[in-house]
Amino acid sequence: MSRFQTKEAIAKHARIDLAPAFAAPATVQHPPRNFELPTSLYVASAACYLGFLAILAAAFSSPGLIIPMAIFGIFIGMFFAIPAVFTRVRPGAGEKPMIWQQLRSGGIQTHTGRLDGNEAAVQVLILPVPIVIWGLAVALIAALV
């Protein structure tokens, strides 16, 4: 429980350091800026999102949708291009992204536990692939109705 304490009660138990002790400056360690997964998984994810956009653009093609579809395409492109640039702009020598064979043989450690290569691929593509399937379903429904 919390309760009100006076300044005097706090001062009785408080420890006040007037001059902080300065230590030697620590060396700056830069965390890895890659995403530790093969580039092919990111390319597959981007291809799924752009494929969804292409499916909808083909299914609902009209002159009024050219500009919105172009804007969506630019946003999706930048969504993947900016992190790709971010991984290359790093101070000092950094690590390269994992290749597919390394992922298949060693897996990857996540917050929920260790995943092998196939499980990691499923976890990355669990949203983009159903979005493409949804786009196909919408296009099919629009074509049949």
C-alpha cells in the first residue's frame, strides 16, 4: 500500500550523494542492425503485399484508382526499402544477414523459444500469404457477382 510520507521521514532514510563518481567512458557497442533472417523471407513478404495490390488493381481496374494504387505501391516499397537501407548504414563492421542454409540448419532464437527454419518462415509469412489469398477471394467474388 502506498501512504503519505513527509520530507523529514524520507530524509531520515535517504542516501544522498553530492558528488557522483565518474567512471571511465564506456566503449559504445552498436547492436546489430540486421534482422537476423534471410533476405529471401523479406523479399517473399514484400512480393506477397505487392501481389495483393496487383490482384486488386487488376480486378478493380479503373482510371480513378491509378493514383491510389501508385501511392499504395510506393508505401509498400518504402515499408521494405527503408529497413533495407537501415541495415546497410551502420557504424563499424556489422554482421551480414543469415543465409537460408544457416536458418535451416541452426534455426533462430525468438522470444517464445527456438524455431527451426521452416517454423521461422511460417512465422514471418503467416500474415502476407493469407492477405494474398484474401485478395484472390475478393477478386473471384467480384468477378462472379
